[in-house]
Amino acid sequence: MNATIKDVAREANVSIATVSRVLNNSAVVTDETKQRVLDAIKKTGYKPNALARSLKIQKTHTIGVVIPDISSTFYPEVVRGVEDVANMYDYNIFLCNTDQDENKEMNYIEILREKQIDGLIFMGNIIRDTIMEVFMSMKAPVVLAGTQDKELKLPNVNIDNKKAAYDAVKYLTSLGHKKIGMITGPKTDPIGGMLRLEGYKEALKKAKIRYKSELVVEGNFKVKQAYLSMLKLLEQKVDAVFAASDEMAVAAINAIFDSGLKVPDDIHVVGFDNTYLSYMFRPTITTIQQPAYDIGAISMRLMIKILSKKPIDELHVVLPHHLIIRESTGYEEEKK
């Protein structure tokens, strides 16, 4: 039969209450007694009932993680950062993939709430009003990773997406390009749609290039849609393209080649994220390096601080980004 807490108490010659205190890391137990209990647990092979214990201390040591697309080359790296830090603090993660479906998103959040998660790390592209209402009503804290709500009410970890997009397009203007297209995420997306589009516009303005709406097309972070969007831009005779993700940059390059043109000979392309696609694909892709792993890891550290009620210096963390220059703009920085 499985060992019980009574068996542990008998083996350690202490009360059941003392064993319980050790299991709950109570400070009132001496180090000597604690070690005796731990030795008894090891000897008897006792395994605490996780469910019963979580109900008693009102903690499940589980963090819900919601991502919009598990097939993306960006989000798995963010999740890896979350998980590594979670493991350091003995937390488990409950991963949910929504496929950017609002109904699945809401359903998963409700499921996680029912499971009494200690916290939620959300990576959805768009923070809809309905989702925001649920977040604000939850007892468990919510941290946004790689996204943000409109009014910045929730803690979040990001880069300066507007500045990053500005840097990407500024580089293209510095190469002499005048007709620069953009493949965006959904325009309702606060990050890959709005902020990166604002950066694109600002860089054009700085270069005294008039903004033309017909040169901005939605790729919605999907390869097929980005490919079709690039075909539309080719009809506009663009000489360069800024894609709001590396996956969309790859799709754009494929559309360019399939149309009988070459990158970088005829058109320059810049991506975003610096995922493995950007350096595995040929030509290698000039891109904005976004620290995906760090976004996940710091989001989880922020969550740990919130759960531990420790002082927090900054609820809106902005990490550095870098422009990585490669072959898709005619030059590879690494070959200097």
C-alpha cells in the first residue's frame, strides 16, 4: 500500500501537524526536525496528494500559458523561456494553443480559471475587449508576453515594436529605396499591426517619402496569405519590402522568385523576429532581432514576483532589439 502522512509522522517520531508544516515550508519547524521528516518521507516513499495539498494552501503551482499559434517559429521559443524559469521555481505550465480563434481563446481561459491556476501568461496577438474583461475579473494575475492591452493595464514584456519597425524601414531608405511595401499582421493587432505600421510610416516620413496605403497589405502572420500579399505588392512595382515576421518575409521571397525576380538583385526584403528561418533560408534574411526566449523568461520572473508579492520596479518591461543585416538586402553583416 502507498505510504500515508501518518506513516511519515510515525517514522520521524513527530506529529502529523509537524509533517504538514514541513510539506508547506513553514518557518516554525526547526532545521533538525525538518531534516528528520524529509528523511522519513524518503524512507517511506510517501507522495503528497497534490490536489488535496493545493486545495489546502490555495496554490496549484501551475501557470497557464496561452499562445496564438504553436506552428509559429516565434512563440515556441517564448514558451521555452517561460518553462525554464517556471521549472526553476517548481511551477508547471499548462500550454494552450488557440489558432488565433477567439472562441478557443475564451474557452481555454475559462478552463484555466476552473483549474485554479496560480497565474496566466498570455501571448495572443490581439487583446479583445471581451478577453480583457475576463482578465480583469480573474483572481489569478495575468502577464502579457510579446503583446499588450490598449490601455496598458496589465503587466507586459515586449520590445519597442514601433522603434524596431522604424529601424528596419530606415535601413531600407538608407539604401536608396523609395517604394517600400509592408506586409503587416492583422491591423487590429496592437503589436504586429498597429505599432509596426506606425514605425513604418514614421521612417517614410523621416526620409520624406509619401505614405501610400496601397503599399501596405495584411499577411496576418500566415505564409499563404503573405505570399498572396507579396504578389499584390509586385503589381505596385515596389523595390523593397518590410515584413512584420520572418515567416512572412520567407513567403514574400518565394513570391518574388516565383514571379521571375530575385532577392536581393531586384528587390530587398527585411523580416522581423530573427527566428531560425532568417538564417536557415537562402538568401539569409535581414531582420529585427527580437529576444523571444528572454521575453518568455522575464515574463515568468515577473509572474513569480507578483505571486510572491515582492516589489516590482517595472510592470511594463521593454527589452532591446537589434537590426541583423544579411543577404536579403545585398550584404551580410557577419561577413565583415
